[in-house]
Amino acid sequence: MTQLHWTGREAAILRAAMRMTLREFASRLGVAATTVSGWEARGETITPAPVSQAILDTALARAGEDGQERFAQGVREHRQATALSKASVTTVDSALPADVSLEVPGGEFDASLDDTVRTIEEFAARDMATRRSVLVGLSLLAGEQLVQQVRRWTASLPLVQVQADQLGDPEMGGLEQSVVFFRQWDSSGRGGLHRKAVVGQLVAVAEAASQPASPATHRRLLQVVAELAQLAGWMTYDTGAFGLAQRYYLLALDACRHAGAADLGAKIIGDMTQMSTALGWYDESLSLVRTAVATLPRNGNALVRSELFGLEARACAQLGPAEASSARRAIDACLDTFDNASSDKPDWVHYLNRAEAECLAANAFTELALAERRHALSTTYAAQAEQHVANTIDARGGIYLRSRILDELRLGRIRLAQHEPAEAARIGISALRQASEMRSTVVTKWLIGLAGPLNKDYGAVAEVSDFVEALTAYVQDSAQGGTS
């Protein structure tokens, strides 16, 4: 098997398919780790030299049947996702604005409070004024570049976590309550439609934070800035503009640094982990989430710690059977930590309830089942995943549409692991009907993640063909509709 044309993106997909760290992959190829990091950071905009193309061909040929299958599937999923994100624009600008920088000021999280606030205000204002065709095309940091950025943030935190002030004057209380309102929009599954409203509020609050005020008021304003930037990042991610979402997350981290909000910062790194997982960068996900766990103070928010353990479990599971024991330990830690957590929680982690803890465990067991070649063990993992999905659905209560759809798709992936393609496809079609009421890149990627392997392994099954055909029409319709 050979790849006709290699770019940095295909190289990244191959590394994920071979389940190697960046350094292991570089060693296998006989190139510097910085070379691989550069390929992945520049993605489709870089073509490795001819000698490197030949080396990559050789690595693919030696990846074994399983590795080659994972590579082919990764390429297909990337092309589908790219088609979805690009089809909504008539023109894609190849030249990005020179003043849109991925790096935080100074590149070391050492910007002053005034510089941080000004950067966030200007960046959000540019987002409001920039065409979506440019925003979707913004590049992503990847590999060591991103992990090192996050680790520099952890090193810049104050030694003692700052406790948030209690609600006081009506103006501050109103600003803080507005973030709660915006989160309710997002939880409804229609957050992408209101993303620009959140960005507009971020501009206004960042401007307020630049004005003279007492240290306590400044800290509360920066907390609101950090929460709004995190929410803007999450809602932007849900529209498919991954590079822009990553910028908001990094800016939110810098606001957390000035607010002394280590718990929120660790939660934001968890969000970045989820995006890396969605992009197939599993070893990067593991590095990020372990950095976040190490960042949390000993008395840090237990719900954040529980979520991070759950994300760590899934990242380990996606790296294959060699990390299965680590995945199982992280699942246990996730559930145990949740069980012992206080019911008192800030609104920015309001979603972390019993249903979410159970679905984190379900995600990890599902990945273990799909990766495990030994039938008996795969069956055991799938049964455990199914029990956790059942617990999730019981605890969820069916309040939010997006969550209900994702719960169904979790069950569909379990049926795939159990080699029940017709039932998996029927579940996919049911989820697809519900998804027609909303637009969410997260949901679309889950749908594609179910349809891809079904089509590859069971394309002749009638229900699978129907699902793939319906999903293709849905993706095309989503692309024509676009997002804000």
C-alpha cells in the first residue's frame, strides 16, 4: 500500500494509525522530531521532500494490515470532515490576515494583564468582522508545539490558587449571570447559532476589564472573560472552525492565569483534549490531559479531576491494547472521583453530572472493545460499555437534544464492536433523523465516525447502505446551510 501524495496531514494520520508518539514516529522514519512536528503543524500546506515521501511510503508498507486499515480510515474521515467544513463557503481565502496570530503574546504566557485583555478584545472583535471562509481555514498547532504551549501555561500559574469572590454589586452579578445564560444556549444544542453573541459579549467584558478597578473587581472580570473565551472556543469548535477554537482556548488560559483560576484552566485543557481526540491526535490528547491533571491543585475541583480522568481513559484506549490497563485504571479513577465529589459546583462545570461520568466510562470501554482483537475480551469491554451507556441514558433524562443524539451514537458504536452492523446502522439512522433539527460539528463527526467503519466492513448490508446514503445527504445539506 502506498500513498500517492503525502502532506503533513497524511503524515499525522499515519502516526496516529501506527499508534506512536511523535518521537517514536520520528525515530522510525529516521528524521528529527522537529521535522515531524513541523509537518503536523502545517498540515496540508506542506509537502515533505521526495526522500521523505519515500520514507513515509516505506513506513506505511511496514505498518501491517491493521495499521494500514486505520490509516485508510483516517484519510477517509479527514476528507469527509474537510468536505463538510469547506463546502459552506464559495471562496476559501488562501492568505490569512497577518495580524491573526496563534501564539499568545510573547509565546511564554508572560503578557501583562493589560496586554492580555487588549489581545482578547482585539481578537474577538476581528472574529466578529472576519468572513467565515477565513476563520475555517485557520491552521492548528499540533504535537509538541501545542503541548509545550500548555505546559508553559501551567508553569506560569500562581503558587496559591485565588478563591473567587462572592457575588456583589448588581452590575458584576449581571455579567456573571450572562455567562450562565449563554451556556444554556449551548446546552440546548443550538449554541453555534448564537456564537457571535457570545463573542460580542466577550468584546464588551474584555473592554470593561481594561478600565481601572479594584483588584477584586479585576479578578472577577477576568474570570468572566476566561469563561466567555472558553465558551466561545467550545461553540466555535462545534461549528467546525478548529483553528479559531484553539485560539480562544489559549486566550482563555491566559485570562485564567491572571484570574488565578487553575481549576477552570485545567477544564479548558480538557476541552482542548477533546478537540485533539476528534482530530485523531490521540497521543497529543494523552499528553494534554495528563498535563491538566498535574495542573490541578490537590484541593482542586473534584468534578474537573473526574472529567480529566475520563478523557485520559479514552485517550489511552484509543492508543490500543498496549494501554488497556492504563485506560481501565483511569476509568475507575473517573468514577471514584465523581462519587466522592461535592455537589456544590461552579456553573462552568454544571454539565458534569452522573450521566456525563457514565458516558466518559462508556466512551473508553467502547474504544477498548473496538481496538481489541481477542473476541472474548472485546465482548467483555462491549458489555461494560453498554451498561455505562444504559446508566447514562437513565441519568440523563432526555433533556438536551445533542446529548440524546450522542448517547444513541455511543450505543451504535457498541453494536459495531459487537459485530451487529444492521442494528448499528438503524441506530445511526434514528440519530440522523434527530440531528436534522440542529447543526453541530460534534454530532456530525460522531455520525461519520459510525458510518465510516460500517461502510468499510459491512457496505453490502442494506441498512448500512441506507445509513450511508442518508448521512451523505445530511452532510451536503449541512454544508450548504453553513454556521455562524
